[in-house]
Amino acid sequence: MAPLYAVRTTGIVCRVGCASRAPRPENIVWFDDLRAALTSGFRPCKRCRPESEHPQAVFRADVVARARGYLRLGLSVRETAAHLHVSDRHLRRLVKQETGGSPRALVAS
């Protein structure tokens, strides 16, 4: 999990890259996980929602799961990508990020 930062003055813990206003560096406390931040008395940000799974991870897992189904039906990577409304290059990248392998390896698993 990515590191989180908490702001002493507001009592809020955010993901790195949150769209909220940047705090002053002297008010930041770094945490490796949300549990440690919560036990220290900070509450989750309502904007970036560090307590929920990251939206990109959810998207990636969904695309790879659906791609596995199409590929097992015998569709090519290009046809599968077209069904999923992504480019074949992006589909290969998502599969690599999620599984560490290629789309062919995804079918074999």
C-alpha cells in the first residue's frame, strides 16, 4: 500500500496525491498504513477516501478479469481489447501490472 500522510492541524489522513490543498510541511506526519493513522487519532479524508480501495486498482482488476474470459473464448488480444474499449497495448500493460505476465500466460492460468 502507498504511504499516507496526516495533517496535524486538521486531524485528517490522506493518500499521496490527494486533490486537497497541500499542507505545510511542518504539519505532516507520515504513516505506512491507515490503521496506524487511525489509532493515532486521525480520520480519513472524505475527498480521497484512503480507507477504500484505489479506483485504478478496481478498474485494472475488472478489465483483467473480463479479458481472461474473452481470451479463453479464443478471441485475440486485439479483439479482446476492442470489446473492453481499450487499446491492445493498454490491455497488455494492465495484464502485466495485475498479474506480472502476458495475456497468453493469463489464458494458461
